[in-house]
Amino acid sequence: MTLDPTIIQAFTPTGKLRASINLGNPILAGRDPASGEPAGVSIDLARAFAERLGVELELVVWDSAGKSVDAVTNEQADIGFFAIDPVRGAGIAFTDAYVLIEGAYVVRDGSPLRERDAVDREGVSVMVGKGSAYDLYLTRELKHARILRAPTSPAVVEAFLAENADVAAGVKQQLEADMRRLPGLRMLPGSFMTIRQAMGTPKGRGPAAAAALAAFVEDMKAGGFVAQALQRHGIQGAAVAPPAA
């Protein structure tokens, strides 16, 4: 696929494609145990998009979704990997989703909470990762429960325990990993949201650039790249998103 040089320029004002990577979501990115370098589905997609543009890739790595969003919004990076959210959409042009992830609740074994619908009550405190997709979502949706914020998504369960919160909210797979590490926890059945993970670029890069990125994501889904990346990195519980409407 040949891209217009003006589109390539829109994505590479510094001469490289700067990809904002959030290491706070283990579904999409982490560090390779052997090399310590960033690895995961989002890094694979970033490399593939750089190849499509015919440019060098530079990874801009963060420990939280909020910092990664700010990097793209403020044009410190050219693309990023985020859950779609209207608040973030003020400064970022999103593609359609490429992966679907569940958001879940964890409580202590002795908690009286048994159903996710019981969480939104007066006197209930919910720990979330600051600036995460589920922070933004629950801030809008919860009318009675009190939201507390950990500095990053991977720190949610530790903060939930340390601050004696009633509920920990987060990406289901991250919570499951924490439950294997920390005894005395259980997950409430079902999910409180489906997190639609997409790619994005600063809105100032223009509609043609946004359309090119959207077309890339659709190609990666349709051609099996996303499914293969999930399998290659051993990701369980995440699904390839359907084609864009």
C-alpha cells in the first residue's frame, strides 16, 4: 500500500514515528523478561505501522494510560494505543477498536458484595488506576460509590488493600494475576464494561492521517495480524474486535 508523502509527513514531524506505549496494561504491553525491552501487541502494531510508512520507529514508554494519552494529546508522540473514551477524544482521533478487553471488580473474600450492580452504593469505595479508561468510565457511571485513585493500573490492588477500599476495579487479566499473587480475594461475576482498545493520533495531524491509521487497523484485524500477536504473546481473555461498521 503506497501512502501519500503528506500523510507520512503528518505522522513523522521529527523524522521518526514516535509511538506512545503504556506499560500499565499487561494485555497490550510489558517488558520482555530476558531483554527488559518493551514487548507486546501494541509494540508489534507500532512496528508494523512504521514499516507501512517506511520510517524508523521510536518508542515513548510510560507507566500509566494517563501519561500515554497526554503524550499524544500534547504531540510528544505521533500515535498511541488507548481505550476509546469521549474525554480522550477531545484531542485524539481514534481508529475503531482492534482488541476488546473486560473491566472487572475484585473484593475481599469476606466482603458482603456479591454482584457488580451492588457496587454503586453509598459508603462503598472503589479503587481505580488514575486516568485509566475505567477511571473515566466509572467517574461518569457511578452515582453513589466513592472513587479512589491509585497512581497506575498495576498498583490498584495494592492500593485497594493498603487503603482498605471496598472494591478494586481494573482490567480483568491484571486483576486475575493479582489474585494469584495475593490470597483472600475474589472477583465479582461478569464485567462492568467492555474496554475497546484502539490506536490514535493527535487530531491536529488532520483527517487524512486519521483515515490512514484507521485503514491500517482494519487491515491488521482482517489479515489476522492482531489475532497472531495475541497468540504470540500468550494473551488470554482478550478478543479481536469486529470490523468497523
